[in-house]
Amino acid sequence: MKTKQINFSKYSSFKIGQIEEVSILEELNDYNDKFYMLGSCNNVLIGTNPPPLMILSKKYDYIKIENNVLKIGAATPSGKVASYCKKNNITNFEFVSHLPGTLGGLVFMNAGLKEYEIFNNLISITTVDGEVKKQNIEFGYRFTNITAPILEASFLLNYGFDVDKVEMFKQMRANQPSTPSAGSCFKNPKGDYAGRLIEEVGLKGVMKGAMCFSNEHANFLVNNGEGKFEDAIFLIKEAQDKVFERFGIFLECEIDILENPSKGI
Ligand SMILES: Cc1cc2nc3c(=O)[nH]c(=O)nc-3n(C[C@H](O)[C@H](O)[C@H](O)COP(=O)(O)OP(=O)(O)OC[C@H]3O[C@@H](n4cnc5c(N)ncnc54)[C@H](O)[C@@H]3O)c2cc1C
């Protein structure tokens, strides 16, 4: 099986991590469940001792239309999906223009902005185990029960790219920091906002090393320079403990923490 060295302090959106040997999924039998499947690392925090990592080969980076269905390879970057839809006047994917990731990562966690989620127009996915129809997948807010690597997803094809929506999504992002992060650190608890709770317990802007919950948006854990994994973990635990003590609410991580053994968060 092919492998490649990836420097996660450059590759990951957090700009945290070391150089790791990553296996490349080219053929179906390259995969076994000891591997952790990565997309473009916009929603993960790489630890000092991560599990064996795998990425999809470029073979899964494509977009095609077949029998009036839009088929997208799971390694396709979101920016490429957005450009393709704009060029071909396809609608319902305007929101991905401001969502960093690969199609596989977007589908795995049902990524989205407000009510615009990638599952809205999904028909089915193809994983290493074969095709799974949407009705056989459990999904919700930043959640799916998918366990196998996604290779391709099929979507309803609708025409009428909406430039105004792109602008609306850009505006929704206006209060979010551009400093390296992995997007929202915690899922919003039902009826509340993780950012509000973090601010209430006094953690907004508090630094640990180069890491802090951003002054622009408290649910964004940002790396102001040479941020370290341990500092990120410290702040995540601190937020969980303080919010639980004060409000009795457990803040569930939206980002995935890759460390063996797990840090118990
Ligand atoms: C600045 C910023 C803003 C963001 N804003 C938002 C937002 O508004 N809404 C939102 O939903 N997200 C947001 N995110 C998070 C990120 O855009 C999404 O989580 C995206 O889906 C990550 O895709 P990825 O390819 O980078 O996946 P990764 O971060 O590499 O992986 C994320 C998860 O997907 C799984 N995965 C990846 N590829 C596959 C595959 N082929 N098969 C199976 N599982 C796979 C991984 O195992 C992991 O559990 C933001 C991130 C950043 C950095």
C-alpha cells in the first residue's frame, strides 16, 4: 500500500501536529478498521500519538453527472464542488463555498450552516462496503452513524445557482475568526450556544500557550502561533468542566481528537 508523509502543522486547519506517515486508500482492500480516515483535516485535532491514519487517493477526487444524478468523489475539496456548481448552474451547494473540507468529511459529519446541511440533497453514499441509501443512514445535527470510509456520494440534481445565497453564507461567517482553528470546537447544546456558555464562564480570550477561545467567537478554539496539542486539550477540558459546574450542561466536542490513549473528552 502507498503511504505519504504529512506534516500536520501545515496540513491541518489547526496548524497543530507533527509529521506522520499516512496510508493512502487506492483500492478497497487497502482499508481495514485499524485506520482512522482523514479528509483535509478541518475538523480534527491531531495528538502526539494518533492512531494509524489514512487518506483517499486522488482517484476519488471527481465530479460527474450520470442519469440526472450528481456524483461526487469523497476526496473532492468543497471549493471544487462550489466552483463546479457555479459553472454548471447547479443549486443547493452554495453553502459549501465557505465550508472547508472534502466531500467525505462533509458527509461523514453532515456538515452545514444553519438549516443548510449536506444531507438535505443526498440520495446515497458508496463506502468501502458498498452503496447505502440515505433512508438507511441515521443523521442529525453534525452527526451520522456512518462507520466505513465514504468513497462517493450521489445527490439530487437541481439547476439555478444562487449568487445571493453565496453572499448570505459569507455574511454568516463575518463574525468568525480567520486565525487557524477547526471551526466550532463544541456542538451547540439544545436550545443554547456553546460560545455563549464559554463566554459566561470567563474563558473567552483566555490564553494557554498560543491557544485560546477566540475573542471574535468564543466557540472557536484558535491557534495564535505555535499552538500545542496539550494546550488545546487543557482549554477544552477547562471549558467542559466550568460549563458543567455552572450550568450542568456537558459540552460535546464537535472536533475529533486523535490521540491514543484517548484523553477522555
Ligand atoms: C474555519 C472553519 C469553519 C468551519 N465552519 C463549519 C461550519 O460552519 N459548519 C460545519 O459543519 N463545519 C464547519 N467546519 C468544520 C469542517 O469544515 C467540516 O467538519 C468538514 O466536513 C471537514 O471536512 P474534512 O475533509 O476536513 O474532514 P476531516 O476534518 O479530515 O475529518 C472530519 C471527520 O470526517 C471523517 N471523514 C473524513 N473523510 C472521510 C471519508 N472519506 N469517509 C468517512 N469519514 C471521513 C473523519 O474520520 C472525521 O471524523 C469549519 C472548519 C473550519 C476550519
